[in-house]
Amino acid sequence: MVALPIYVQAPAYYTSRLGMPLSTAGVILFLVRLVDAAQDPLFGRWADTLARSGRIPAALSISAVCLAAAFAALWMPMVAGSALAIWFAAALVAVYAAHSFMNVTYLAWGPGSRAIAMV
């Protein structure tokens, strides 16, 4: 549910309401997605470790709180002008990281617990 507002509404909000150039928003979205693609395998390894130790529920709770905070920060920037691009990029990285970690960890929960039980 987080992806649709980010892809559709965030660029429109930052460009039309906050005055960021559309090209800047596009470059930021592209670069942040590259970061997201690179971090997913790392989150997968981390999720495997959490599954082995039985700490997935706690990790999911913490990442849900982080996602809510990052999502709020994305829509309520505390800066203006040229610092807005840095805020947008940082908030997007935080939102994508929390969202990706939640998805990867949740999807690893079932298979990870069965694989451990079989060992």
C-alpha cells in the first residue's frame, strides 16, 4: 500500500506544491530505486538470520514503526529550497528501506521457519 502514493503522489506533491523541479524529482526517484535494489539482497540475508533466531516478529514491529515515521517525514518536510532535494531523497531511502525490509522479512518468515524445523 505504500508504493502507490510514493510513485504517483510524491513527485506531484514535491513538484507542484513544494516547488522542486520535476527533473530533480525524477533523478532522485531513479537513484533511490537503485539503492533499494542493492539493499534487498542484504535484507534477505538479515531476514534469514532473524528467522533462525526467532526474532522476526520483533523485527517486523520495529520496521513498521520506522516505515510510519519515514512515510510521515516524506509528506511533512521540515526544510525548503535546495535542502528539499536532500530531504526527499533521505525520506525515500528510509521509506523504501523499511518497506523492503518488512516485505522481505515477512516473506522469509514462513519458509525460514520450515527450513529450520527440517534441519
